[in-house]
Amino acid sequence: MVEAGVGAALEWAVAVIAGYLLGSVPVAVLVGRVHGVDPRDVGDRNPGYWNVKERLGRRAAVPVFAGDMLKGTLAALLALLVSGAHTSASGTVSGASAAPVYLAVAAAMAGHAWPVFAGFRGGRSVLTFAGGIAVICPPAFGLAVAALVVTALATRSFAVGARVAVFAIPVLQWPFAPAGLVAATGGLMCLIGLRFVLATRRH
């Protein structure tokens, strides 16, 4: 019993530390540096995909989009691996893997928002959250992508489609996961809300 508890604590520690360090990689800042721009000092000062796209164009922003998503995905996959890769028939994380994976994604989001490698001045963690959801609940992620595409085509706005997709994720997850995990996903979304509130107050 004691050994099992120690093992679980170690898994959680690995998930949190690795997740935070992965999240702290300042992809937008690194891309901006190549182009002689710090996205934290221009536009809305958010070091993320949207601001880089507005300042430097879509092509320059592609690696930011991919990199910020990968931070959440890699953090979740690492936690899934060290915790025994427990998933349901739909591929949704379950059992002993649920807590470490959620902690890893939360830590990656915190790292993106307050990165140790970039003076704790980070972004809003939306793409990192999305990347984590791809591992947490693959069916919900796929449905969210479909919702994004349909909404973007209907409104002719990728931004509107992205918002609809993100806010729909807990609802889309509901058929594939227990209520506790859906609530945990809502908790991850609260981190995004907190970051937006803090950014608004700063400006």
C-alpha cells in the first residue's frame, strides 16, 4: 500500500514538473525573435498564435500554432505513459492515468501562461489546452475540430469557429467520460479564464 502511494506520488510529480517545463518553452517568443519582434511588446502583447499571425503573417504563425498545441499533447502523453496508459474503449484517459494526465496538462497550461524560460510572461494557454484534450479525450477533440470547421465555414471566421470548438469541449466529452473528468476539463478551462482576466487587468 505504501509503495503504491509512493509510486502514484512520483507519477504525479513527474507529470507536473515535465508538464510545466514543456509548457514553458516560449514558442511564439522564439519565432518572433527570428523575425526581430517580441510578441509580448506588440499588438495585444499575447505571445501566442493570433498575435504572431497579426504581426508576422500566417506562415510565421504556423509553428507557433503547432508548438503551443504540442506542449499540451506531449505533456499529456508523457503522463499517460508513466501512469500505465489507462484508457477506456474510446481512448479517453481513465483510472490511474486520469489524475496524472490532467495534472500534466494543467501544468503545461501554467507553464505556457507563466513560463520560467521567458520571464513568466506568457500566453493564454488555449492551444496548449486543446493539445491536451487530444490525449485526454480523442473523440471529443475530433468532434471539436469538426465543430470548428463547420462554424468557421458558416461564419467565415476561424476565430469564431475556434471559440465555439473550445467552449463545446466539455459537452462533447460528456458521452465518453464520467462526470468527474468532464468537471476536471472545466477546471482546465478556468485556467484559461483566469489568464484572460489577469491579462485584461494588466492592460
